[in-house]
Amino acid sequence: MTASLNKAQPYALGLFRIVVGLLFACHGAASLFGVLGGAMGGGTIDAGTWPGWYAAVIQLVGGSLVLLGLGTRAAALIASGSMAYAYFKVHQPETLWPLQNGGEASAMFCWAFLLLVFTGSGAFGLDRLFTKRTTAAEKPVTEQTPVAA
């Protein structure tokens, strides 16, 4: 059973990345454009306001990049950092525990994106298309190292 699960790991990771990226991008779109209920129950965030507007831009752009699997590690690192900032500057000063201070989403996004920094995009990502294309072009067949038994 472990072998079957290991074979499916890139696909599960790819689906995880897609879902997390989509949810994060939706938060940004809600804050910037007022869709899906808008920011904090309705409306939008005024352009240029710190830190809300900048966080919304990171959410929309970073979430979209992670969703597509394009520049996943870099986008996930920036997104993770923005959610760590959100948790420690906005939520944690109220109380320590995320359940009490409303920071569950910030904490979950922070750790989910940090995981993607280390795992990469998994299956279904555009990163894989560019990586395969460049490594195949850079390394001719005659220069490949043989596999030792």
C-alpha cells in the first residue's frame, strides 16, 4: 500500500497546491474587487492602504501563481511570509491561540505555503513543463551519468 501511496504523492501534492492557491487567490479577489462577499463582509480595501491592500495583492497574485504552479516556491515563500506577518501583527496581539484570535486561516495558509516551498509544485504545475524543457536541452544524452547497480 505504501508503494501505491508514494506513486500518487505528486498528484495529491498537485491537487493540494491547486486548492490552496485557489482559496488564497479568492481572498485577494474578495478584498480587491468586492467579489465573493467582499472584504470583511462587503466592500473593498482602499488602494494603497497598509497592510490590507498589499496583503490582498500578494493573495491574488501569489495565489494565482501557486494555483498555476508557476514560480511555486518563490510565490509560496512570499505568501507564507505575508500570512506569518498577518498572524503575528494582526491576530496574535489579541490572544495567543488562533482559535481565540481569529487567525486560523492565516496560520493554516502560512504553514501550507511553507510546505509548498519545500515540496515544490507537484503534478499538474507549469513549473514542471519548463523544468523538463530546460533540463532536456541542457543535458545531452551522451553526457548523462549511468545508473550504478
